[in-house]
Amino acid sequence: MRDAFKAPELPDDCQPEELDMVARIQLKTLEKDNADRVARHLAMTARLIDDDPALAHQHAIAASRTGGRIGVVRETLGITAYTIGDFALALREFRTYRRLTGSDDQTPLMVDSERGLGRPQKALEFARTVDASKLEPGVRAELAIAKSGARLDLGQTQAALEELRIPELDRNKAFDYSPALFAAYANVLEELDRRDEAAEWFALSDRAVDALHSAYLAEGTESVAVEEELISAPSDADEHATERASFGEFATADSSRTESSQRENGEPDAEHTGSGEHEAVGSESDAPAPGATNSQDAATGDGPDSLDRVPHTHSGEQVTEATSAAEVALFDIEEDR
């Protein structure tokens, strides 16, 4: 019998409206009072993910207790599990999220979770089951970083560099994913002892951050959580203005206040557990993802800036309604030669 789970308290200033609109729409299938609780717990998850990931994870668990059949809830729990290094749980939740939504947008974190479990070869095998050409540019960049990290784990340094040579590795333009992609490329160049080139790409990464910072400030955005993609050119606007609700949807929700959480609409799947005790995931029939059983170090350890940055860039200030990537101007990075 599992230990009783006590949902963390919800402060009065946390209201359902704090949750991203896209996520709130998903919660409409729940009874209103339950939907509001789930929304508030998810909102608290977004608030706390950077400063107190363990507490954020507790809020995500609380949300999953009565909202476990909602995609954004399972996605959120997967992200918080990944953030605290519980990679087995992260894999299970992302698989369920994938089954519920049909989305592959958390593939990078699934690959990186396999790395965190010490299974870089399995990480690469799983990555090959997903058609990267169908992913949004930002997700494709994150996937390339995760695959590159897996190659480094296997001692395949040159192959790690090749994984990063994708169209998104454009030194002339700054997108939300550019700083991390440039830095990952620089890290591998450094591993190959190509230090001058590495220094150049590290500098490009810093300048991309500055360009993006200026772009968001110019738009009047309070936070510069570089998450939504910038448009590289007017003709590409439609293609790159992706309203990824990844962690932005994850922007919040509340769940059951107590262990005796009432499950609306057949709420969370039987696979769910309360605190950190989740049953091992064999291989679920919902997706071709590999299984996971136990967790090791966080992938933030050895893999070159793998995807530890992802959960941190997804905050409650995600793309909500009008502020989309299409509204942000292109920023070319001038070469200082």
C-alpha cells in the first residue's frame, strides 16, 4: 500500500486564470471545481519550477491525482520529474502524454531521460523512431542536442558534432533555441580540441542571448524566458511561429487537496501513484518509446548542455494568446570581424 500523499497548499493569490489559456481549455473536460484546483496546482508548478523544483513536482503530482487523463497534466508531471532527476517517472509520463495527445514535442526530454538512466544507446534508438523533419524547429534543435549528448556518452565525439549540424544551426540568425544549440556545438568542438572554433561559437551563443533579450524587451515582454521561436524572415513567419505549449501549457493547475482525491471522468490512470513512488514502466503500448526503470544522475551532469535547460525555459509566461512568435522581429547577429 502506498504512502498517503498530501497535496501542497494553494496560496490565495494563485487563481485558475494564472494558467495559460491553451492549458485551461484542455481542462474543460473536468468538472469545474476540479478543473480550477488542477489549474491552480499547475500554475504553482510553473511558479516554482526554477526556485523549488521539488515543491513544483508535488504540485504536479497533486494535479495528476484528479486530472490524470489530461495531456498537459501528464506533460507537466513528466517535466517536473525530469527536472528533479526522476527519469523513470519522466519517461512514463511523457509516454502517457504522447498517447493522449499524439504529440512528439517531448521527444527530446524522453531521449535525454534515457541518457539520465545510463542508456545512451537506447536513447539514440528511440530518437530514430521519430521523424525529425515533422518536428517544429525548436523541438528539432533540442532533439539534436540530446542526441549529441548521447553520442558523447558513448565516446563518439565526431558523431556528436554531426548530430548538431542541422539547418537550425544558423550562425546568422537568433531564434529561441539558438543559444543552447550554439553552446552545445561549441562544447563538442572543445571536446575535439578545436578551441578557436569553440570560442567563436560560444561567443555566438552569448550574442544570440543578447539579441533575443533585446527582442523580447522591445516587445514589452516582462520575462525573457526564451521559449517561443523568433521568426527568421517574413516569408518564414507561418512556418516558425509555433505556439508550443510545451511547458507553457504546463503553466499550471491544481489537483486534489488531499489523498482522498475524487477522480472526475475516470481521472488518472491506474498507473499513477502519489508521491515519488510510481510503478516501473515496462513498455506501454501507447508509443514506440523504450521503457525505463530506475533513475541515475541528472542528464545535466555529463552530457554537454543537454536538455536540462528545457524545463527551465518553459515558464508560466508562455505563449498565451496574442503574444506569439510571429510578433517578434528577426534579429541578425552581426559578425564582429
